[in-house]
Amino acid sequence: MAYRSLVLGAFASTSLAASVVTPRDPVPPGFVAAPYYPAPHGGWVASWEEAYSKAEALVSQMTLAEKTNITSGIGIFMGNTGSAERLGFPRMCLQDSALGVSSADNVTAFPAGITTGATFDKKLIYARGVAIGEEHRGKGTNVYLGPSVGPLGRKPLGGRNWEGFGSDPVLQAKAAALTIKGVQEQGIIATIKHLIGNEQEMYRMYNPFQPGYSANIDDRTLHELYLWPFAESVHAGVGSAMTAYNAVNGSACSQHSYLINGILKDELGFQGFVMSDWLSHISGVDSALAGLDMNMPGDTNIPLFGFSNWHYELSRSVLNGSVPLDRLNDMVTRIVATWYKFGQDRDHPRPNFSSNTRDRDGLLYPAALFSPKGQVNWFVNVQADHYLIAREVAQDAITLLKNNGSFLPLTTSQSLHVFGTAAQVNPDGPNACMNRACNKGTLGMGWGSGVADYPYLDDPISAIRKRVPDVKFFNTDSFPWFHPTPSPDDVAIVFITSDAGENSFTVEGNNGDRNSAKLAAWHNGDELVRKTAEKYNNVIVVAQTVGPLDLESWIDNPRVKGVLFQHLPGQEAGESLANILFGDVSPSGHLPYSITKRANDFPDSIANLRGFTFGQVQDTYSEGLYIDYRWLNKEKIKPRFAFGHGLSYTNFSYDATIESITPLSLVPPPRAPKGSTPVYSTEIPPALEAYWPEGFNRIWRYLYSWLDKNDADNAYAIGIAGVKKYNYPAGYSTAQKPGPAAGGGEGGNPALWDIAFRVPVTVKNTGDTFSGRASVQAYVQYPEGIPYDTPVVQLRDFEKTRVLAPGEEETVTVELTRKDLSVWDTELQNWVVPGVGGKRYTVWIGEASDRLFTACYTDTGVCEGGRVPPV
């Protein structure tokens, strides 16, 4: 079973608009790009049949200009997609963010994805998804631009890691699928993003002078790590997908025929529509042929000049025969079918807010030089009681890393001194910085497009004062030069932060990604901890952070009694923390990443960002499958705190059994053939379907799909003459494929989700004082002697108990599917179970990747406690 490099879609740089594309540098040997055409038709999955039938009836009535209109945004700042109002198909409102409704009033600022992942709580993750979906529906959006599973969190310095759920594909996948379920049950289309390899912010975007960096990923690594959350999201029925800014193996993601056509639409059976990320669309015909269905926000790379690669250019390219009408019909049908699938034809509210102003009245076309005004905000409050969910997520995510001598929880009778500006809300206001592009005051979220406006920010110092009114607060990030000697029993609580975000903004010298290779706390936070510990016997550190920090300069100091990671708590930063500090609730968060002792504990490909080069920056995934705890285990490097680590105020015991459910074959059973898909005429439509309406009043910078009569007539003449005008990519074909063996349903072959083993785990609170919740994490160790290199252990499932009183127990169940026990075979191009024939998989049950208590064996059906884990 040889290890083969990933073969990915051909790169083509021709554009219908006047875009400039710089020639790219060659990718390293072994990372190849190959074509995959044509774009597979949507509609062959049974669960989408009704939606596609309705879409077929509507699309068959559309003119050419109506079809091309709904495949694009109408221009940056102008709104969202075009419409076919004649037939009742509205403009669709597509709205961020990763943690709520962005750029809107009267919404909830939920905890970030990384915080949500730290709960390891499926019910809570789902509840957050429901609440986000309810708020989007209440605001009248159609498409929620989340959740984010790309970046996966490969690089600790990555700027947008905090938008996702953690540095493990299964944690990301399960959290994303639950979020999608919660959102889409509210009639809102969710978007899985960013496909794929957007693991750093610097040099991610194509521009007229330099292409975006190339993430060079081999086939097995792609399937087992980075694609895994996308596959699970498609299996959950996600309605839309967004491509990444960067390239993969040299081919821009927005026009990557192998990624979009071959993998997403054919292998994973994705039935929804694929959109570009904002201003990442760099070609016209190429991207259409490669499977892109929607261009957002419609403009070329450089916006605000009224130019587009699609809209009127897509109308022209269909008329002249460059883009087959069959491809356009599928693009449009996918969009309309998704709209029907989630019931948006039935009393779905129209948008009632503006992202451009908080005033009642504003510009109707904000990007235009001259625009009429009208009411754009109706101030609809959609928060309901969602603060309770937000608070519970923030609270249950708080991760207790250290608690020397069980110093925590605190009592209200203790003398408390609080240090650090992060304890209090930004004095300029929680929303003072555009897109939260500053690190001032309590850090509740990162920066960029993945944010929301705070309705308020419950900060830690306010919540602490409710319990200890006479707490002393030093609102500074430098230890006061003149400070009275504290008493031996005084407790200092020190707040530190680390921020990151999207490359659209630079904050304190950080261009999206964190620029400190040492992962130091911002604002000299580490020095503040050290200085405080010189004076105080009892120091508690609270970190509000986008990801791992370098704790080594103070973590072993015996005066630092406790360390809590709040992650990014959102609007409910105060009460959620106070409940943990004072023991109202026992901490139950667990790290969604590892914290190493040294940055170079990881290889250079992970530890460092790729820097500037002339041509295309190359980011090669030379570490393969080995990121985060997988790398550390392989290299036998002990981290400071491992993935999954999290302490409680109590203790738990774990007792497991294992049940065999479904016998497994080496490969999944053969896939079923594709079902039928909509059928339309493939004749080039008449030119008049693209003519400008007579007397139409055009708005500058608004993007339209119509052509001047002469342009339309000339294009049509070329098309019906059959003159070959376009230089199609190598391997281009219009013959539909039956689909790969690994496909057959949403997410892949349906048999991949057959339950192979079920592991009931009885958890008992063995403490005698505190109630608490336990995290049950299941890691798989593959059989010895198989012809595949596999990580030592890999997370495959997790559950969380309810609150258990001392002496109380509960049984929760983790499950392992066929896919959980498989590897991606690059020769067979299919998932293979290497342990068939009685080989032993070991299922390790514990509370962290390095705290595994019980071993369950698949060959004997026996579980044993007290075994020595392999890590």
C-alpha cells in the first residue's frame, strides 16, 4: 500500500475581466495538480430530491440574466446576491460570523469556536448552534457563514484558529456537525469553510502582484486530517461551502477542479452550493468549470470599480459557448434547491438590519457615489434568553490547568487583589474598535470578519465585585512600582491575554497571525505574572487567549497556585468566571490544543509561519498526519499541558465495557449509483435574454447580469456558430462521471458511519466535597504490524456527564464507526480497515490525550483499568 501524493485540480489563470494574475512558482516535487471535469450535477441524493424537483421547476422558467444574477453578489457593501424577483426568488442575505450575527444590533456575542470546543460538550455545542440559527433567522439572513473548520489549527500562531473548535479533526468535525444541525433546523443555511489549507493568514490572498500561498498537502493527510471535518459537515447536510483564499498544490481554491468537483461534489456527495470567500474570485470561465457556484461579493479582486468576473461576463460566456449552459443550470439549481431545502420559500423574513450603519435610515446602495436613502434598520432584538447559553458555554469551557494544593476555589472572605486591564471592559466601549481589531480590556473574541457586536460585556471585575465588594483592582498591565507589601494570605488574580484575527487588520504589529514565535502573552503579561509572584504568596492567573501560550517563565513558580484559561468568553466573561473562581461550579473545560514547553517542540513546518518570497509562497505540510498531540506523541515529547487536559475540583473514576456492533470488511461495500438529476435544455439561450431592460436606471458599482444588445448578439453569434473560442484546461470534459468508489452519499460512502463498536463508560464522582462534570474522551490505537504509519492514539469520540454530586455516577456511551477505524489508502483511493481479521485495536478511555485510564480491546471485547497507556 504505497504512500502517494495528492493529485489536485489544474490551475488556470484566464479571467474574463481585466484581472492581473502573477505567474506562480512551481510547487515542490510530488505535489501535483490534475484536472477533474465536469462539475457533478447536484440532486442525486434522495434526501434532496424534493428540493431539487422544486428548483428544477423554478429554474426552467428563468432567463439567462436571471440565472447569472443569482450566482453572484451585487457588489461589496451593496447587499448580497442578485435575485429573480419576477419568479419570487429574493436576494439572499449571507452574513458572518463565527460566533453570532456580525455587524448587527441587538444580537448575542457568543463565545468563540475555540471556547466552544473546550467544553467537549455535544449538547451545549448543539444548543449554541440552535441559538445562533434563531438569531440569524430573526435578523432575516438566509445564509450563516459558519461554522469554520479551516484552519484546523495546524499552526499555533495561526490567526483564525480561534474561529474553529480545536486542533483535532474529530473535535472540529463533531462540533461543526452539531452546529450545522442546530443552525439549519431554524431554516438557516449553514456554510462550512474554508476549503482548504488556510492555516495561516499572511500571504493568503491572490492580488494583482502575487498569488496566494500554496498549501502543499498529500492525499492521505488531506483525507485523514483537513478534509475530515468537511466530510462530517457534508454528512450532516450542510447547505453551502466556502472556498479558501489560498491555493492547494499550486491551484487557487476558488477554481480548484479537483477539490470542488472531484472531492467535495463527487467523493463527498455535496448537494448544496459552493461560494468563494470575499474577493477571492480570480477567474470567470475557469472557476465556473471547476465547480464554483456563487461568486461573493461579486467584484473582482480589487473592488468598487463595477467590474466582475461573472454577472454580465458569465452571461457573455454562456452565450458564446465558453461556459456550457448545463454548468450554469447546475449552479443555479444548487442555489435554488438549497433555498427550498431549508424552507426559505415559506415566510422567511427579509433582512431587517444594515451592516453599514446603526441609524434607522441609511444609504440603500452604500458603495455608490450617489444613493437614495431609506429605512435600513428596524432594531429587531433577537437575543431572547440566549445569554444563558452563552454564559454556560463560557463557564463550561474554562480550563483549569493548575491548582496547587487545591487552592481554588476561593472564598468571599479572602482578601483579593486583581491585576491586568483584561479584567475590565475596554473603557472606550466593548465595540469601540472596528471588527474588534484591538486588544484593550477584556478579550472576549479575536478580530476580523468572525466577530459580533457586544450588546454588553459582563467583565470579570464586575462579577468579582458582586461577591467581594472591597476587592482591590489595579487596572494596569505593569506591576505598580510602588506597591504595599501584601499580607501572606492576600490573593492576587492576574489577567493576561493573547489576540489574533484576520489578515484584513493589523493589531499591535500582528498581521492576523500572532507574530511571536514564543507565544508570549501580550502587553508584557508574563512579566506581570512574575512581578506579582515576587510579592504575593498566592497568585491565580487567568488567560483570555486565542490559543496556546508559552507559560514556562512562571508556570513552575510555587507561588502561582492556579491557572485558568478562559479562552475567548464572549459577552458573558464575568459571571462565567466568577462561578468557577468561587466554586459555584466546578471547572469542566479541557484544552482543545496542546501547550508545549518550547515552540520548537513542533517541527518548523508547524511552529513557524511562511514568510515573504517573490512569486508564490510555499507552505508544505511535511509533517503529514503529525500535528499537535500526534506529533508530540510520535516524538515522545512531553508537553506542558496535553490536548484534552483539564482539572476539576473533584475526581472521577471510569469503568468501561465494549460491545461489537457491526462486523467490518476491508473496504466499505460498493456504493449505490447516483440517482437522477434535473434535466434542462442545453441549447444556448437567445441573446435577448441578456439585453438590458429599456429605460433601466443603472447604479454605479452595482453589479448587473445584463449586456448591451450588440455585445449579447455578437456573443450569441459566436456560440451558435460553434467557434471554439476558449482554451479549455487539459482533461476538460462534459461527460458526467459515475463517481468514485469512496463516494455514494453525503460525506462519502454511507457505510463509513456504520457503528463498529459501542463503549458504555460509567463515570463516578469519587470526591467528597464538590459536584462536577466529567469529560469522557475515546482515543483509538491502531493494531501493530499493519502496513500503514498511524499516530500513537487519535481522538475518535467524546461525551460529557451531567453534574454529578459526590458519590453519584452516570453511564455515557462513546461510539466508533467504520471510518474511525480506517485509514485512507492512496492506491485504492478508498477507506480501508487495516485491522480486519481479528487484529487488535485498543480503545483508550480517559480525560485527556495523556490521561488514559482504561483500555478496551476490540479482539477480545475486554476492558481493563490500570493499563499503562502508550503516551
